[in-house]
Amino acid sequence: MRPIGKTGNYISTRIGRAIADYKMIEDGDRILVAVSGGKDSLAMLKLLNERKRWAPINYHLIAMHIETDYKCASSCRKKLKKFFEKEGIEHRFKKIKIAGKDRKESCFWCSWNRRKFLFTAADKLGCKKVALGHHQDDIIETLLLNIFFQGEFSGMNPRQELFGGKLTIIRPLCYVEEEATGKYAKEAGLPVQQEGCPNSAASQRRVMKNFIKKTEKVCGHVRRNIFNSISRVNREYTKVV
């Protein structure tokens, strides 16, 4: 097994725990891995690939990078292709059109189109699972976003079956903090694409990030508490009067 360093071992251990807790990967799985070019998806892909070398189950990874014609898109195809080939990972590239005069582009519209193509590609490639690089902070922020802006208690499931069980989304980084993936990406020299989304600074997610950061000053365990709250619902206080 190649040395992956202290941070890599830390993340890999947490990925292993998530896989076991949620039965994310089973023997013989073909998994389509969504690779944006950011630190999270690249770290997840590399460590899932490393785990194949010694894991007691066999699974196959196919990396998928989707490029759009939206104004935030910046192609990193050459760097990713070189990385995929170096790691010996099967890969696909696709460019899709989402920009148009009849619809105002947004984070939701961009994400929805990417997700739609991923699901279609997974079916064509015989992959019953799609791995997304959402980490623990993404899950926490999404939960707060839905409470604050949608008025509902919902979030990202570590494992989520769709279309009657024909396709399953898995999030192997659900126990991993964003800080850890950033640190590992630098240590491993991953070809990380710099964030280019023009909505990132003013997005609702950025508001949640800042809110959590400020709250940490008075409650150091706020991230852990929010994450744990998902599985610790007090039923006595959830009854509708």
C-alpha cells in the first residue's frame, strides 16, 4: 500500500467507518465518482482508490468530471486526465449546456443539471452507486440552510436510495471535516481547481459558514452538536400540538 500520510490515514479511517456504518460499498459494486476538480472530490477519489488495494471487498471506480458552459466554469480537464491516468482510474469527461436566456442560472439550476447527467451516466455505465464528495461541514450547513430558509428539518443522507433502489447516492466523507480534506489535498499534491463560482461569496451557504464560525466562539462543539442532532431527535418534543 502506498503511504498516504497522517492526514490521509485519518480521512481513510473515517471513510472506512462511514462505509461500515451505512453499508455504502459492497462486493462487486461499480461506483461512479463525481469529480468537480475541488479538494473534496479529489481527496475522496484518491483515498477510495487506495482502499481498493487492501479492502476485503472488490469494487470498481469510474471518475466523472462534468464541465458546463456556465460563466463560473473553468476547465481543468488536462490536469484531471493526467491525475486519473496516474492513479489508474477509469474516467469520463462530459460538457453540458445549462446557460440560456429563458432561465436565470443559479447554484440550484447548475447542481440539478449536473446531478441529472450523473444519474443518466451511471445507468449507462452500469453503476448502481454514485459517490459525492460532501463532507461533514456540507451536511451541517445543508441542515441549517433547510431550517433557516425552507422551514424544514432535512439534510443530506450519508446513503440515499433513489428510483426505488435502482440507484444509491453515497457520501463517504460524511464523517470528515472540510479542514481535513483541504490539508490532505495540499499534502498529496492533488490538482485542485480553484473555486470559480461567482455566487460563492454571497451564497446562502456562505452565510451558514459564517454563522457557524461565529457560534464556535461561544460553543466550541457546535459543529459536532449539529451533526449529532440528526440522529438524536427527542421524540417527546416533536409532537405537533
